[in-house]
Amino acid sequence: MQGQQIPIRFQDLKTLLRAREIVIQLDNDRLDAAIEVARAALAAESSRRQYMHEILPACVAYAIPGQTEAFVVECADGQSFRLQDYTLPLLWQMLHLEQEQSVRVVKVSHDDGRRQWTYCL
């Protein structure tokens, strides 16, 4: 089976990202290499918009940040931005931010006032 390439699906990457969260909580980071390979394979065959659309839950990708829900994105270079446009879905705001600021969003934090979620891209 070695040398035979298996197709990578978005669900596979989501599973690896969730597994990494668990592994990090256990103080081990050996899944990072597998995640990077899966991420690179998916990025090579899809657009950034499609990639983000598939990785993020639909309720997050199309959420419109408002007064009760806060979204903060972290970028690969360490910058973070709070997205607050009350008219555009989060996905479009992130794509616009990446284009305008020449950054790559790698994490989204979502706080609805009761609970906070983190989504790795």
C-alpha cells in the first residue's frame, strides 16, 4: 500500500484538526505533519474560498458578526483582527481581510456571550 496515494477529503482534514486539539491537550504535537500534508493537498485542488467554506461549519462561515456574537481571527504572522461588519457573512470578511492585509487566517475564535469556540483552518 506504500506509495499508493489516497484521496484527501475536507472531512479528513476536519478530523485531523479535531484530533490535533485533543493531542495538544495531552501535550503532544505529532499530528501537525499529517495535518500540513492534508491541508496542502486540499489547497492545491481548491480555491481559498472553497477551502474555508468546507472547513468551517456553515453556521460560522455564514454568520454575520453583531453585537452579541464576536469573531476574532488569528493570522499566520501572529496578527489578530476582530471582525465586526454587521452586513457581510464571516467567510467574506475573512477573504476580504486576507486580500487587503496580505495575511492568511489560520484560526477563528467565536464568542456568543455564553460560550467560546475555536476553529483551526
